[in-house]
Amino acid sequence: MKILCVADHIDPLVYSPGIKKRFGEVELVLSAGDLPHSYYDFIMSTLNKPLLFVFGNHNLRFMPLYRRGTDYFGRGELPGQTGSSYLPSGAVHMDGRVRKVKSVLVAGLGGSRWYNGGENQFTDFRIALKLGRMIPRLLFNRLRYGRCLDILLTHAPPFGIHDGPDRCHLGFKPLLWFMRAFRPRYLIHGHIHLYSSATGRSSRYHETSVINAYDHVLIDLEV
């Protein structure tokens, strides 16, 4: 299965009239965050494939409309936007959730490390709690499907893998434990911008391929 992964920047190779020719074989789209919903709408409407996403630490305008326990874009009003309503987008919000989509087991974890007290920023402790709440479903997956997870979709990278030295771009340590314990085949993240083709976007940690989805990247997952 070909999967298109995007993050952080509207890629002209994706946002183009040639998207169907270039990515026509894609069966699933994953976004690691910090992209506008209009971009998701374009990708879904042209490729006609499901799109799963997490929020990053920017482009959070629509986050209040994803009610607790609701995957899809909820109808409602944004703060300061009285009288304005928004139709569902169809993109599936994955933060804190585990889902089976087209035979692929995907979990999501949005946000970045706490650095200035802004929205959707977390400490390692809070991230560990969010990961811990996924464990019952992951164990159920192991019993039913013989594996816990195929892809962990995050915004921030793991600590020490593709992360940066500043507090904002430092990765999460609990993700290292998670990969060792539940062995996802891929961890797809964003948050770290790639400005040079010489900068690597793929690393290996135990049994998991860690991939930076900045702009876009294609993965081929055997299911």
C-alpha cells in the first residue's frame, strides 16, 4: 500500500494540477500537522482517499471544533466568530486515538514539547500519560491482528532522532519507550523543517523506521 505523508509546508508537488498523475496510486494520506484544513480538503477531493492527521503547534484555529471523543470536524462556532459555522471536512483527527484504516493500524499523537506555554504543547510526563491511554487498544490489536501497531503518527519527533537542540524542537523521550515496547513499523513525524536535500529524513530505531514527513514523503507498506 502506498501512503502519502505530508507535514508543515504546502508542497507545490502535492498542491498542483498534477497531483492525481503523481500520486494516483496512493491509498491513504497521513498528515503530521501544521498544515491548513484547506490543504487537506484539496488532497482528499482530488485523490478521493482517506486522510488522517494530528495537530501540531501552529495552525490550531480549528482545533476547538474537534470535540473530545470526536474524530471528525464538528459543526460549531470558533471563539470570536459568532454566527459562523463550518461544514465537516472529512479529515480524521487522530490525536490520542488508535484506528484500523484500510488494513493499516494507525495511532496519533499531536503537539510539540512545552516551550512557551502555548496551545498543544506538552511535557514528557503528559505525553507519557497520553501514550499510556492507548495501551488497552494496542493490546487488543495484538490479540486480534497479531501486532499492536503499524504506524505511529506524531507531530514532534522522538528525543535524539531528527530533533533540534532548542526547547521548541526537542523530541519526546516517551516515544523511544513506545517504539521499543509496541514496535510500530513506522513513526511518521513533522515539526522539523528540512531545508537541504542533504539532510536525512529517515532513521532506524530498533524495529521502527522514523521518517520526517516535511513537504511530503511516500512510503510503501506491506499489509
